[in-house]
Amino acid sequence: MSLDDEAARRWRLILGGDSADGIGCSLNLSDGRMDRALQALYDSDRKGGLGSSAPNVSRWLGDIREYFPTSVVQVLQRDAIERLDMTRLLMEPEVLESLKPDVHLIADLIAMSGMIPAKTRETARQVVRKVVNELLAKLSEPTRQSVQGALNRAARNRRPRHNDIDWPRTIRANLKNYQPDYQTVIPEVRFGYGRRRQSMRHIILCIDQSGSMAASVVYSAIFGAVLATLPSVITSLVVFDTAVIDLTEELEDPIDLLFSVRLGGGTDINGAVGYCQQLVRSPQDTVFVLISDLYEGGVETEFMRRATNMVASGMQFVTLLALSDEGAPAYNADLAGRLATLGVPAFACTPDKFPALMAAAIERRDLREFVEMRK
């Protein structure tokens, strides 16, 4: 096929055929099926769409998975749910089994969890489990390595007790002091690890469960479950809308945790932060991560007073506008600016950067520098 023919073919698929394209390009059998799949979604107002039955949707889902790469399939699925109101059909087991699961689908299922009928419930859990397991496999090891490495570095000191000396690092640092006559190194400078109690950190994830934060809730549950497995970390996970729910006991099973979330509703950040303050025992050893778009429905002045006190106490305060692949959503820029004056920048973070962010927070680095380095 010449370049001109390929260009005509692509334009024909984009324009959709009939008298609208005006280019006179015919499609082969395979392209014709691809065209009908796109037509069913994007020309649904004129062509009748996918129909109202689960079998029709299942066939369509099979077609798009056959003709398009995974990244495109996920976009088409999202568009179908939004444009064609497929919410009701998501409650059909055969439709769920045909979907290519991703974080956004999980968020949809969580949002509908209270409406899912018994016949679909187990299928929904299997879909959620598949995505969660894939994310755990991808994100667990980087998180463990980053956080444990940060804990080790944060606990090092220059006057360690004998049992706490980091011998490999101490020897490397003192090789210049090697004494040939005695065949030994004089440890002029010693490096060591702090005692175990000094390396403990309490990480509190405080997550806005309003509808716009759905993907962030999913990723937060994954990271919370991983952090909870680390011996030197105490992890708390709290979700909120106008009410506050402590889901820390659910961290052992992120599937149960996600189905305990109720997406949507109002927002009371001040109330959630007030609850989390009660969990703090040692501010200097606490990393508090607020994940919210900062649209406060509670008492904003009281929230700022709490934030000011938390920072002054020595707590590491982190504000994430989103923990997702999409970047920053719409957010309350005024409140974000006021937090920035406290030295608490508000920014979005992708999941692959979150382990490095936690390492920076544990080491008490200036997070404004962290943000600048990743622009």
C-alpha cells in the first residue's frame, strides 16, 4: 500500500464513511469491522449505538480488543461508559468479563459497589483483584526499596555505638587512613545506623474520596497495603468525604479496602485532618500525606490552623492534588497557595514517582526542591 493509499485509509476511518468523508476510499473486511466498532460508539446518535443488551456490548468489547492496542481499548471503554451510559450494563457479568480492566474501571466499580447485584459481585471482585495484583507486582518492590533505603539513610549517625556501625560504609570512607605496617584501617570517621526505634516512621495517608479523586483512592490503597508490610513503618489509612472512615485494619487486603470506600459526596478536609491529628504520637517521626483537590466543604480557617500547627510540630506534611497517571485535576488554587506559604507545596504525583516522594519525605528533604527537580 502506498503512502497516499494509507493516508486515505486513515482519513476514511477518522471521518466515518457515508457521504461525510468525500474521499471515495473503500475498506477491506478487517478495516470494515474496525470502522463499525468506532461507528457504534462515536456515531451512536445516528446509528443506534451498541444497543441496550449485554451480548451486543460484549461483542463490541471483543471487537475493539481484537483491532486496537490496549491503550486505545482503555480510551474506547471510558468513552463508551461516559457517552452511552453503560453503567447499568457494567452490572452484567458477561460485560465485566469482556472489559479490559484498568484503574478507571476499578474506580467505576467502587463507585457502584452498593448497587452491584449478587450475580455480578464475585465477577466484580475478580476484575478488581486482577488490576490490584498487577499494580502490586509493578509498584511493591520500588516502594519497599525507596522507603527502606530512606529509613536507613535517615537513621545514620556519626557517633554510632559499636553494634550500630555501618562497617562497609565506614571502611570505604577511611581507606585513605590505611596503615600498611598494621594492615588495618584507622576509622577516623565512623558511620552507623540509629537504633531501631529511631528509624521507625508513622505514615498517615488521608484520602479525599470525592468522585474526582477516584483513581487516587485506588493507587493510595495499593501503596498503603505495601507500606503496611514494612517492619519499620506504621501505616494508617483514612478516607473522608463529610464523614471520616479509618480503614487501617483493612490494609492487609486492598480488595476489601477498596470495596469499603464510598466515592462521591461532600468534603470536610478539616474534620479529616482533625481525626488524623489524634493518631500522631511523635510528630518528628510522622509523615502526613493529604491527597485531595483541596475543595474544602468544612471550616477552611480551622484547617489552615491545624496545618500550621502540624508543620510547627516538626511533622512532614505532604499535599498531593492527585495520585494518578493523569496529572493535576481542577483544584482549589487559593488554598494550595496558602499551604505553600507554610512550606507545604501542593502538587500532583504519578504512581511511579510516589516511592521517591516518600523517600524524600522520610529524609525530611525540602519537597519544593523535589517538585522542581521533576518539572
